[in-house]
Amino acid sequence: MTNLDALRKEFTGSFLGAPVFFRAPGRVNLIGEHTDYNAGYVLPAAIPFYTTVAAAARSDRQLRVRSTNYAETLTVALPPAGAAEVRRTEGTHWVDYTVGVATALLAHGVAVGGADLLIHGEVPLGAGLSSSASLEVAVALALSTLAGGPPLDKITLAKLCQRAENEYVGMRCGIMDQFASVFGREGHAVLLDCRSLEHRLVPLRAPGDRQKPGAQIVICNTMVRHHLAGGEYNRRREECELGVRALAQVEPEIETLRDVSKDALLRHETKLDPTIYRRCRHVITENQRVLAAAEALGAADLNRFGRLMSESHDSLRDDFAVSCDELDLMVRLGAGIDGVYGARMTGGGFGGCTVNLVRADAVSRFTSMIRERYFHATGHRPEIYVCEAAEGAAELGA
């Protein structure tokens, strides 16, 4: 948990004024990968790794942003009141997320003013656990609160943060990451329809016990991130769009892959490039798996849930081609340990983490065994995070 006293001390050493604190969590996706930008279903959970922002208003039109992770302070000029474009700071990267959020808020009509921001991130970077969404949501909550006026509703907050990442940062992500960061609830996963944004909480509990967790979420970081991740993510989205355009020529009512049944895909297989066909097949079958997984959790059928996780990974590896050797190895190692209900890659792919659902009394043995076996096979020392589903974004006060 972030030490607010330490952040307060660093803030007052760098800026004037007394800060107010805001935080937003990262997320792990239990099942439903690359379905969100196809208007499909996802089942993420917020995790107790947070980005915390200490914020205080300024009297001028400047954002002064300091990161504890990078130990540097950058200044960004806000446009005149009423304008909606923030000048991009040359030669920086981490601050783009903050600038993108400010731009999205201004375009929405939020009267963003000058502010001092101290940002402290706990979400592991490059692990596929949505450090960027965590940062965006915490900054958006801080800037919109300092601006005064009616508070943003949660769905609008998530949409604006997605817009910041899509239009300013250039990552064409769906809304899952930001939504999970905003709507996460302790002890629950969030079943989200990415088309309608209808959602419901699904409890993670033991069979026959509505209170006691039957399993814990164990995230295994492979400690590798292949350089092609960002470009290939956008390419997969383009491939899905190509599939939609081809299928819409024969069935005009199709707007996204959400509208395509498995039977329809089979009927029109010859109209699709083989690679595009496989991409579409992953998304269509993954949507079915998400709904079945939510049903399994509702019935506390963790064995069935685990089987669906395994099927999801196979599809991501074979049809969507976003896994890698290290992820496949970590999944095999995890699935071979007693007490594991299921294992799969999580996040965009090409490195990062696996998510494992592990029987509560087997967690200690699991973490020890998978750490040893993965290091022996690869020479990489994995980071292992044992989690329970956490609360979403919130203002923490002064």
C-alpha cells in the first residue's frame, strides 16, 4: 500500500500547497482477451497495485508533473481557457498519458486548470496489468476534481481515459482496462459488455461458501516483453476490422465481430484470408468462453472456469498468435502444478504475465514451484503476485 505520508513529504518538497490524494488500480483480465475492441465481453478484476496521484491546484495555466518512478519533473502548458488542445511535450513518454487525459477532459468541457501532480505508480510496467489505464484514471479523477463542477460519472470517466490512450498516446485499446480500474470491486470480477457497457459483479468465492475465497489470483510475470507488442496489438485490431468488412459484404447487418456467430463464420470461411479467419475465430469463441466463465463463477464451479482459461490460452496462441515461448512455458508449468484450476496469458501478449486461478491452500506451494521451474528453464527470475480482487478508483482525501 502506498505510504501517503512519504508522498506528502515529497510533494511539499517539490511543489507548493497541500495535496489531495487519488488512486486507481491496475487490472488483471481473467478471461476475454482482444474482445473489448470488438464490442465483445470481458471478465477483468481490479488488483491491489495502484497509481496514486497527489494533486494541488495552481493559479496559472501550467501542469507541473513529477513522477517518483522516473525522478523527474516536467511542465506542460495548458491552452487558454476554452481551448481544448494541450501542446505535446517533445522527447518525453510517460507524461503523454497525463497530457492525453488533460486533452480529453478539456474536449469534454471540463474546466481543467493548472495543477501540480506527483505520480507514484505501483503497477508493474510492461507486464500487461494496465499501468497506463491506472495512471489515466487516477490523473483524470484528480484533474476533474480540482476543476470543480459536477463530478464525472464513472462511465464517462472510463470513456475519456480510453480516448486519451487511443487519440493521444496512439494505442488503439478497447475500454476494458479503464473500465475495470474505475468499477473494480473487492472480491469480485467485473463482467462487461463492451458494446452496451452493461456490467455486473461476479463474486470470486469457494464452492458452497458465499464469503470465503475458494481460490486466489496468482499472476506470474515472465519478465520478458518483446519489442513487437505495441505494433502487433494495433495490427490485430486492423485484422479484425478486415474480417468485419469482408463478412459484412455477405451479411450487411454485421458491424463488429460481436455480430458474427460461429456458424456464420464457418459458412463464409472461404471468403476470408486464412489468417483473418483465425483472428475472427478467436474473438467469436472467446466471447462464448467469457459468458460461460461468468456462469461457472456464479455457480462456484472453479474447475469449469479453469478449463475455459486453458481453452482461451490455446486460442490466443494458435488463432490470434499473441503468445510467445515464455508465456506458453509459464502456462504449461502452472497447469502442471496440483491445486491450479486454470492458467492463461493475460494482457495484450508477446510477453508480460500469466494469470492463474489457484486453490487457496495450494498458493504457497504453487509460487515456490513455478518460480524455481521457470528460472531453471529460462534463466529469468519471475515476479509472482498473489492477489485478491480489489476496489476501484477513489479519492483518498488530503
